[in-house]
Amino acid sequence: MSPKVRRTLISAAAVLLVIVALIATAVRLPVSPGNWRSDSEYLWRSLEPTVRMASQAGLWVVIDWHVIGNLDTGVGTNSDGAGADMNETIAFWQTVAPFFKDAPNVLYELVNECEGVPGTQWRTMTQSLVDTVRATGADNIVIVGGVQWSKDLSWAAESPLTGDDIAYAVHIYPGDSATTWAHGFGDFAATHTVLLTEWGFTGEPMNPDDTYLVGDVATYAQPLLDYIQARHMGWVACWYDSDYDPPMLTIQGNPTPWGDLAFAAMMG
């Protein structure tokens, strides 16, 4: 094991211990397509040890294929290495799904955020991904996100996917008006399992173009938390980091206002 990999795993172990101390019950592990394709040993050197450590800590683990962009064309959006097409996504899950198929605490978030694909086409694509996972023999819970950067599940309300152990995901940020929540996911959550797998806010984004992240507790975070709790939706906060928006920590390691709210909500 190289010193770099060893340091990475030690850091991951330390973070997981803190997450457990926060009374968290789940951790989401984003796998960047760029990192995956550049390291042929990523599965056993990075992903498997982290999943194993999280499992030993008693956490649910969400493996997230962290595409940001158009899965039809493979063109990424606003992030280097985040693009992947359908063929690469199928190949990823054909490798990863059977590897963790005997781990009852591991869930598969099939695609992070697809953009530019209409709902009817997205339903066909995601049904194919669900079927791909099941064809490997894996019966782990699969999580399927909405369209428009995972904001909109109205396509699923019109025609839900077929199969067992399917949950749905939305990503809601301050730029997503509360007036869209009911149509986008709230009504659907009354009859199907919907998880909020990304949310959070910042006062000043690191990238000045990311104005959709600018928000606060009173007008965004607390109302959204109240909304999803009333619908018995599970959630995963992001990001437990100081270098990626929206950060839950300052560079000194102290909670940001977003971190304060998320940590308090975890602890009840």
C-alpha cells in the first residue's frame, strides 16, 4: 500500500469515527467517474476499505456514482471528471454491485445528478440501471434520483419504476423554491420512499457562480428540514468538509451555520 493511500484511509477512518460520534446513522460515499477511470485499483484500494470501516462502525453506506451532467451524451456539467455516459455507468454497476451484494447495509445511488434528459427518457434509463444491478444478483436497495440535477421526481409519480427495494432521491438547495417541493417530490413521498441525499447552504460560495447555494437557516434549512420530517423522509447532509460547497466545517474545523444545524438535527 502506498503512503498516499495509507494516509487517505487513515483520514477516512478518523472522519467516520467523528460521524458516528455525531449520532449519524449513514454515510454517503461519492465515487467520481474521473477518479474511477483513472485508477484501475480504486475498488479494492479505496472504496472497499472505506465501506468496510463504515460498516464496522455500524453505519448504513450509500455508494454514489457521482455523475454531474448528461448521462445520454456523457457530457459533464461544471465539474472536471464528473461526466459519464450510460455505457460507463452500466459497466460501473456491473463491477460494484456484485462486489457488495452480500452487504445488507450498503445502498446504491445509481446516478448522482443527471441534467438535460427528459423524464420519460430518464425513466427508461434508470429502469435499465435497476435491471442491470439485479442481473448481477445484488438485491441491495437502489436509489434513483430525479431529473434536473436530481430536483424533480414528477416523472416517477406519473410512472414509478418496477421492481423491489427501490428508493428515490432528491437534492434540494436554497435556489430551489419551496413552491416547487410538492410537485417535485413532496406529494410523491406520501406513497414512495424518498430520501434527501444532498442539501445544505452557504453564505458565500467558493465559486461565485454557485449562487443557488446561498441561503440561511431561517428561510431555507429549517423549513426544508420541517418539510421532510413531516413526510418521514430520510436525509444525508453534505458536505462534511471545509473545501467543498456547501461546507459543514470552517477551515479551522469548526461548524459553519449549516454544520451547526445539521449536527443538531442528527443529535435530535
